[in-house]
Amino acid sequence: MFLGGIASLAIFAVCGMAAPGDIRNGTPYELVSNPTGAGNSNNDNIYDGTGNAGTDRYNCYYGGWENFPPSSKWVEFDAMWNYSKSAMSTSSSDLGIGSCSDGVGAFGDGDTGEQIGLIWNAIQQVAETSFVDHRFILATILQESSGCVNVCASTNPDPSQPDNPGLMQSDGGSTFIGNSASDPDQQASITQMIIDGTQGTADGDGLVQCINQYGNLYEAARCYNSGSVDRSDLNNGEGATDSIFLDSSLRLYPETDSGRSNEGLAAETEAAFTEMANSGVANLTDVHFTKRKDAERVSGVKGALNCFTFTAGHIWPYKMVMHLLKGVVDKGANLQTMTPVTHISEKPLPDGRWLVTTERGSVKAKKVILATNAYTSHVAPQFTNHIVPVRGICSRIVVPPHKVPPFLPQTYSIRYGSSMYDYLIPRPDGSIIVGGAKPPFWSDRSHWYNNTDDSKLIEPAKSWFDGLMQRTFVGWENSEAYPDKVWTGIMGYSSDFMPYVGEVPDKPNQIILAGFSGHGMPLILLCAKAIAQMVRSGTSFEETEVPSLFKVTKERLASEKNEILDGHNKENPRAKL
């Protein structure tokens, strides 16, 4: 259906689409002067580059442009386009529809399948006339606006300078004509927005001018985003978007190189650890920090820039839970499995009990404990947007029977970015539980935010675990390790990253223990102990040893702050600053 729509639109575009403007600021539009070097010599080939979408890893490149992959190793345009369509279709809702008064968000719904087809048409036409690689144009569109035709213009803090509107957030360029316009007019408007960003406007340079000035695409991208280029460190935004290439490289070159790591994050981590140690706010006597010189040797992780080691424990959660359940059942508890609660009465019954409805009948309870984590809002709607389902992915990695797995004496957290990490737990049988795999999918919130579908894998991440041990750990190169199981699970993330523990406001004898944001293992046991004290002995929250920040308050439930989305938006900037 969608492909047919694109075919008909493409035929229509050839007949009725407005041609690119002929002049820029009174002079002919400039073209890329060296199309075989920094530009595009064959725009008709949508199957250029590596020939497929690779394995979609998140890469960290630093320094000058020579450290970044050449365009010959980028993914083909067709694969890049198909991978990006789903993100474009939700771009308006992801950005947030509003008035544009603060220069962020979107001013209308979109993108429709038809509009996405119009973007395709425009990219192909502008790439052909400008000699700019169509993949580079698409990557810039995704970086600047997520492909949202109704994106708001970024407000320039200098009122004497033009704002940055349109798909490519160009200097003083065009804004979309609107969803109600005719198809020909929408096509002309979309094409003009891409012309503005690619070939420039009267108020500022486009990709062409930046390519011709610097002679390579990476410095050109930095030039376009910030207007200035630190040639020794292209991730230095100099007031604009830092680390733009961590996103751009993901779009253009999704193969991994485990030897490249995040220099900036390593420096920030060391500085934070030093500050914490000097402040004395935490007892760090059990934490050993290893600097870059010895980090790979101590950790066994290839390319490690630093590492921390400390005493920790690991447990098999399923076995622990089964053991605890057996104990309570042996003591006479009535355990009902496969019995989801569908509703809890809005108010207590006259006798003070709560009516709890399940698919197998109802029960009246004096006290109700909501250990519901990701699914809390289903039965307690006041927690909507405060405890959010977040889908994650995990795996079990093994080696073939004829192989002996190299010894891993520790559990690991391997960090690729501020919120990008894998965690590993070795098992006594030689298998390894590995979870995380955020780099390939985290930028697209539809894969994980408010998503409770654990019947499906996260498609962009399902191959992340292939060869993970070999590319990550010294000595595993010939292990033949492979994932024999990959699955998804649903976590309950708190909008302020603090769990909700204690009595539910205005719901007497309803107590909650939920919202651990993926870090329940070190917190749940002692929080559960406190809940047991509150239920059995009437202990107040303040009398427990639970941190006060965990307490459920009316203020927390009234807050509209969402640190999950705030952090995600910060890590995935949508437009120029």
C-alpha cells in the first residue's frame, strides 16, 4: 500500500513538481565543485554504499574528519531511507505539537505516508541538481528535524539574525505550507525547504557551500550545524549541538568498531569521581578507579578508557522469587497466577475494604499492595505518566559444546554514552546474560517508551548481541560465542527516576512498591522489607529506612516533569541551537 502510494506520487512529481530555484541571493545556485570527492556522482543509484543497513551499531568517532568513515562505507540510501520512515511518521508527536512560541516542537500533525513520499522526491531532485550525496541530505534532515515537515523554526537568540525553519532548519529559509495545501503545493514547499538547506539561502550557507569550503562531508556537517569548525574535534559544537556526529554516524555508517570509545564521557566520569571522592559525601573505600593506561588490562574490555571495580553480588532472580513463593505457599498463602487485576474500586467500600476485580472474579481486601511496576497505571491511573512502561532487550550468550568459555570473574556494565550501556552477568554454567543494546534503537522512542509489547523483539537491536563477546572482550576472539536466546521485557520507569514506595495519597490502605527504572535489584528487597513493616505493624514511612525521595506524595503525582523524555531529548537533539 505504501509503496504503491510512493510510485504514484513519484510519477505525479515528475509532471507537476516545482523545479528548484535558479538563483540564490541574486546569483546562480552553487554546486558541489568535486562530486566524486565530497559530493555525489550517481544519485540514480539508491543501492550505493555498503549494500545494506549493516548491523546498526552506535559508533563514537572523535577528532578530525580523517577519523570518520568514508562515504564509501556508508549504508546505501535505500536501506537508510527504509529504516528512517517509521521515525518520520511519528516525528510530530515525538517533537510535541504546540504554538512554536519557544522555537521547539511542531505546529501540525505529520508526517503522512504521502508527505514522506514527497520528501523522497525532493531529496532525489535536489541531490541531482546540487551534486550533494542524497544520504548526506537525508542524514541532515533527520538530525535537524527528524524529518518532520511541520517542525517549528529554531529561534535565533540574536533578534537581528534570522530564525532557522524547515526540514533542514536553514538560515532564514522556508517553512512548510501546511497539511491542507494541495499535493503539488506541498511538494513544491518540501522541495524548497530542502533546497534552502542544501544550496543555501540569502541569509546563510547550505551544505553545498560548506562542502566546497572544507572539501569533506564531516567538516561540512559541522559547518552547517554551527557555522564554525574545530577541525581537531568535530564533536565540539562551539555553542551549537555537541557530538552531532554520534547521531550522524549512526545514520550513515551503522557498523561497529569496539576500539573507538567515548573520550568525552570518560573525562567527565573521571572528573565526577574525583569530585565525589574529594567531597566525602560517599564512602568510596571499596571503589577502585583505573585510568586509561591500565583500563583495558584490568577490565579485559577492548578499548576501555577507564574503569571502576567494587564489591558486588549477583543473583538469579527467577530462582530467588520461586524460592520465596514456595515459602509463603508452604505457610498457607493462596497464590493466584495468570490472574491479572483489571480494576480496583475508585473508593473503598463502606466497610473500608477495596474491591479488586480480576478476570477470574473479585475479592475484597483490607489492604492492597501495588507491586505492579510498569503496569501500575492500568489499575492506578493517577500514576499515568509517572510510572511509564519501558521495553528493554536481553540475551543469553553461550559458546559451542566443543569450546571452553574464557573466564569472566566479574559482572560488568560497559558504557558507550551517558545512557548507552550493556550489562553482563556471567553464570556458573558458562553462559552470560547480556542486556542493554540501546545504541541501535534508543533514538526512536516508539521502540521503547510506553511500550508494553514483550511478545516481539526490538527489531533494530535483535542482532546487537551477535559477536558481542568477540568484539568487546580480550581473549574471546575465537570463542565462537553466540546468543542462543534473545527476549524483551518491560520495565517500570519513574518520570523522576525515583521509585514510588509507601502509602498512595487519598487511598487509605493502598501501598505501592513500583517504578524502579530498571534498577530494582539493589533497591527492591529493602524497600519490600519496609512495606512489610508498614502492612504488618503500621509503621509509618518516616519510621522505615527508605530514603525520603522515594515517598509517594501529592506533589510528585501533580508534577508534569518527565526526566525520561527530557534526558532523551537532550541526547537526541532535533534542531540547531
